[in-house]
Amino acid sequence: LTGHISPVRGLAFSPRHPYLFSCGEDKMVKCWDLETNQVIRHYHGHLSGVFSLKIHPTLDLLVTGGRDACARVWDMRSKQQVHCLTGHDSTVGAILMKSVDPQIITGSYDATIKLWDLAAGKCRTTLTHHQKSVRALAQPSYENTFVSGAADVLKKWTGKEGRFIKNLNGHRAMVNGLALNDDGVLVSGGNDGSIRFWDYESGYCFQKSETIAQPGSLDAENGIFVTEFDQTGTRLLTGEADKTIKIWKQDEDASEVTDPIDLSGWRKQCVAESKMRY
């Protein structure tokens, strides 16, 4: 599908229509008809590159966020802008959409997360716990919580009022991608090629690994830009800096013997974190 004239930064499939939505650094938001592979709608309004895009789970609404520091809510059919959600001081790099309030959550490079009232188009809460830019957000399908990823730490929050629950420490680089499946496995991908697997309920990091650089690519290209689970939740897909998409599967030979859980170390880490302010 050709049509964008700059890097494409976001994609989203509509669950109810044969449509694919894309956004890019050329300020364009496009709607593609997958039956004809043609662009059928453009959404004009962003003043700079568009970095993130999400579709509402029940309503025909589209939310895009970009370098102009605002998130724009679009009517999918009429192409009209419903709301312009302003308040961030930098690029809106991550968006979540839910069917219950707050229906829109945005993460920005100004290190804040905002929870929005969709009906009023106003900010309900601003979360300022992060010290670095928020580049990834993820939420489970089975409970009203969400997790945010930044270069300093991953943080877990309640979904309704945005109350802080816990930190997930382990990355030493910028976190670009978060993915969460129905089994409660959270995967985070970093700029340095690191992949961390977490138990979402407890926050325990049960596996640390590095991506495998494509032969012939530079060491500096060993970064992960996006992580996503497939529909079954058993295959992990990563889009990486070495221009590859890698598909990962579960190790069928892994067991509690080959990959033991370090409970004593985990307990010490929990005690140390409980004494910290956040």
C-alpha cells in the first residue's frame, strides 16, 4: 500500500469494518479499504507528524496523537474532528482507548500521562510519576488497569482514576513497545534490543533476553521499536531497527527446572522497592 511520503508511525485495523488506518510523519492520517487496497478517506488537521493512532472498541471513532502535542478525535465516517485534546507539552507518543471511562489515555514525551473525558473533551487526571518520555502504553482485556513504559521504569496503574500500583524495574534503555496477552504475560522491548517478560499480576520479571541482530546489520541497529502479540497470544511479533519483523514462539522444552524462579531475590527486590516513594 503506497501513499505516504514519509515514515509510517502507526497502524490500526478496524474490528468492525474492512478498513486499515495509518498515520505518518507526513501529517497524514489515511483510511484504506482492504477490499480494493485504495485510500478512501483522509483526516486533515494535524500540524506536524502523527506518531500514534488507536480505534475506539465500540464507537466509530479514531484518535491520533502527534508532534503538535495534541490528540485529535475523529469521526471515522464523516472525517470531521470531534475533539482536539490539548494539554501536553510535547509529542503524544502513545494512546489507549477503552469502552469505559476514561475512554482515552495518552502518554507523551513530556513524561506525563493524561486520562480524558471523551464526552466533554477535557482532561480528568494528569499523572506525573515518570521522569522520562512515555513512549508505550498497554492494557489487559480482563481488568481495568494499564501499564506505561518509559526510559526510567515501567509503571502499572488503575484504569479508572489512574492510581499508581507498582513499578516494574529491569530495563536500562528507552522502552518503545509494550504487549500484553490474556495469560497475563507482559512483554517490553527496548532501544538496546532488550526484551523483558513480566508476570503482569505480580510484576515479576521471569525472563530477560536480547534480540538477535540480522546478519550484516550494524550493532547500533539492535533496537526494538514495536512489540505485539498475535490473536492467539502465543506468538510475539517485534518490529526492529535492523529493518526486520521477527516472530517469537514459546519454548516447548522450558520447565521450572531449566528456568527456575529466583524467589529470594524477588523478595529482596520487593522489600527494597516498598521503601521507595513511588
